[in-house]
Amino acid sequence: VQLQASGGGLVEAGGSLRLSCATSGRAWNNYAAGWFRQAPGKEREFVAALSRSGGFTTYADSVKGRFTISRDITKRAMYLQMNSLKFEDTAVYYCAANDRARGMEMKTSANEYRYWGQGTQVTVSS
């Protein structure tokens, strides 16, 4: 499975971006999905997760209420809608897929994911 992340860029604080993650393998209803990010000098951290069933989501406290994870099975795409962006959201964002999760499970730890996208840079200017 190959994942391709896109949609990053430079945006002013308060602005919005939508990240996309395309899969070359099966459609996203076969995977639990996640977004992580890594800022310079920091460890990779969890941002958002979506269950394999598509019915459950969870978010890091730092992004709750501002970010939304979703998917479009027909387009083989998974998304992270980011609103009200802050300077501290600046990071490289990675999408990830887990093909062993059960339907309602959400995976919030990076070591639970087998497949990763290459990362897309998000820079928020203050």
C-alpha cells in the first residue's frame, strides 16, 4: 500500500487548509486512518484518527474543534480539514493506514500504523 499526502502549504494564522491522502491500494474502508505531525526538533505526535468503519473519530486536544478527519471511499482519499490554523500547527503532516484494526477501533499511536505517506509541509505564519 502506498499513501500519497498532499495539500500542504503556507497560510496565515486563522486560515484553513485541507490535506488529502490517496491510497494506491484498497479503498479507505479497509483501513483505520490517522494523521500525525512533526515539528522541527519535536517528536511525531498524533493529530486525528478515523475508524475503519468510518463512524468514529478522535482528535488531539490541541486540534479538537478546529480539525476534521474524513474520507471519500469512491475517491480512495482521506482528508484532514484544518480551520483556524495557529502558528503552533506548523509541521510536516503525515497520513497513515492500519489494515488490522477492527471496525470501530481508532489508532492514536504511531507504532500501530504499518503504512505511511511521505509527509506534506504546513507552515502557518503568525
